[in-house]
Amino acid sequence: MSTLGFALLSLLTRGPATGYELSQRMKAPIGHFWTAKHSQIYPELARLTELDWVTATEGEGPGPRAKKTYSMTRAGREALHEWLVQPPVSQPRSEVTLKAYAINSADPGAATALYEQVAAGAAATLAEYEAEAELMRQAGMDHADHPRFGNYAVLRMGIESQRALHTWAAWLAGRLRSGM
Amino acid sequence: MSTLGFALLSLLTRGPATGYELSQRMKAPIGHFWTAKHSQIYPELARLTELDWVTATEGEGPGPRAKKTYSMTRAGREALHEWLVQPPVSQPRSEVTLKAYAINSADPGAATALYEQVAAGAAATLAEYEAEAELMRQAGMDHADHPRFGNYAVLRMGIESQRALHTWAAWLAGRLRSGM
DNA sequence: GCCCACATGTAATCAGTTACATGATTCT
DNA sequence: AGAATCATGTAACTGATTACATGTGGGC
């Protein structure tokens, strides 16, 4: 099973949902670290159904096709349970870091502007996440026994990532300015 | 042109190379943020050659085929120059963060062990990167005018990323222990 | 003799994005 | 009347991994 399959199972731990709702749920907070379009989600749900890791109950849809609400099965829960504690393998990809590798081939002014912009964007996103995290703490979501502690944990990673990006981009912009 | 194409051009700013050498060069430091197998690199070099962004000079190879050494052309340098200052679009993917989202469905003991392991791994990688960065500073690579400043900049992002990962994983492991 | 480094490719498959296709309800 | 939201799918294509395929030279 692909990572996306487990991502969908993870989303279903928050309760049954349609493919459409799963794609909405995927937006925040895990969308900061894993995304998929509906065109990838629907076939994946079909595969999960084949495996009997999820089941669908059909109902009246707004369009020409039936609306299907998916729930995890016992087998799905077991598969997820195992996957969750396997050491992760995927390595990150970062286009902005790749660009920094060839920075001496870039126009200094434009490059400085780019990394200042990246730093500013990271600062803005960070502020957003911090505000959301504060709301979550007020709801008690920062305790491991809260049913949506996972949302808080993911947001914390978002905060750490954006902080790292901000620190780095601001440092780089500064270096470029002093080297001009 | 795909991101990989620009990654290869970036690697060629360090001097002409064969496909094989490019795949070696890709290992460190940019391999921490962008990788490709040789099976993806060779066809991509062919596409870059079609575009006249690189040229190959052929020579005797160790195997049945000729060894080709690639160099960037003026057009390649111009294309890279433009790409370097375009705002990056790709969003990161993190399997370990995805797993944290469904943490309440995991076995608490195994999950604690997993995040402790992630934290320990990040600490080890961080120490490695710090040592390498110190060597680079001694070589003067921390100045924007040094021809390999890009290597140092990428390594700095590696340091910030590992620091963020370590902070987060250690925090999460601590939370899981206190919630047990 | 066997493994490793050097060196280059192709084929099959899987993962992910973009575009195409349909249609009801609700809000402006 | 037109746009947005709800809702589900397929087709075509691009990007990336795994597996197949070949062959030399050097070290143990």
C-alpha cells in the first residue's frame, strides 16, 4: 500500500467521510506535509475497498453518481496500527534549497529579494500557525490523550519547519547583502 | 523543463561532469534536499542536450558505450540564471509528520520508541553536519563570494532542518511518555 | 574467482498533476 | 444569470523508482 493509502486511513480515524470530505480534511493541518488531488484520492479509495481496509455505504448524491461514505474496517485499523510505528523512509525535497546551491550563478540583487521574500513568507505562516496552536492549547489539544492531539503535533512540526526556514532564509539574505 | 533539469544544470556550475559523476555529486550536500537515480539522470541529460542547454564530448568508456562529459552552454547558463530567482512552488512532504497525525491510533510504547529514534537520528545527523560546516568555515566557504558558498548555504539548511526535526521529535516523545 | 567502482543505457511500474466530464443546490 | 460548493469519476501526461542489461579494470 502506498503512503497515500495510509494517509487516507489516518484521515478516517477522525470519523467516516466521503472522498470529497477527505480531500477537504487533507487541507489542514496535514496538508502542510502531505497533499493529494481528488483524482488521486478516488482511485485510492477503490483500492482500499478492494483490500477491505475500508467499506463504503452508498447514498443519494448531488450529481449523477451515488455519494459514498467510507469507514475504516478492523483490517484497516490493524494495517494503520502497524504502519504508524514503522520508521519512515521518505527524504524531503526542497526546491528553494536547491536554488541556493547554485546561488553564485544568480543575480545578487534578485537573489537577495527572493530570500527576503521567502523569509517574510515563513514569518507570516509562522504567525498564523502560532495563533492556531494557541487556540488548540486552549481546547486542551496539547495533551497526548486528547483525541485530536495528532492535529496539534502536526501543527507543531509546521511551526518548527517554518521557524527553520525563516532563520535560514533571513541568514542567507543577510549574507548576500553583506557580500554585495 | 523539470526541476531535475535545473538541478543538473546547478551541479554543472561546479564544472563539467559525466552522468555518473553528476549522480555522485548529487549525494552531498544537495542530496539532502533533492535526489535522482541514474535511470532518471541519463534521459534528462539527453533532453538538456536536445535543448542545447548542455553539450557532450564523447570519449572512451570503461564499458561498451562511450563516456560522455557534459558542459553547460551559454543558453543553459541563461536558463539557470532565470530559474534561480523564480519563487519556488513545491510543498514539502513528510511521512513522519503524517504518522504523527494518527498518533492516537498507535501503540503508545512503540510510538514513543519511534519518535525517540527519530530524535536520536536527527541529533546524530545534526552533529555530522555541524562538523562539516566547521570545516567549510575554515575553508572560507561561509562568505557569499566564495565559489562554493552554495554548498555551505545548503548545509546550513540541513542543519536548521535537522534541528527542527530533533526539537519536534524530542518534544513529541516527551509528551507521549507523560501521557502514558 | 569475486566484489567494487566506473560508466551508460532501457523497460516496466508506480505516484502525482492537469485536464476532461457531469450535474444538483445554494448564495449573490 | 452566474458563481461557489458539493460530489464522483476517467484520461493523458509527467515525474520518480525498481528492475533489467552490459562490460572493463583493480583490489583482495
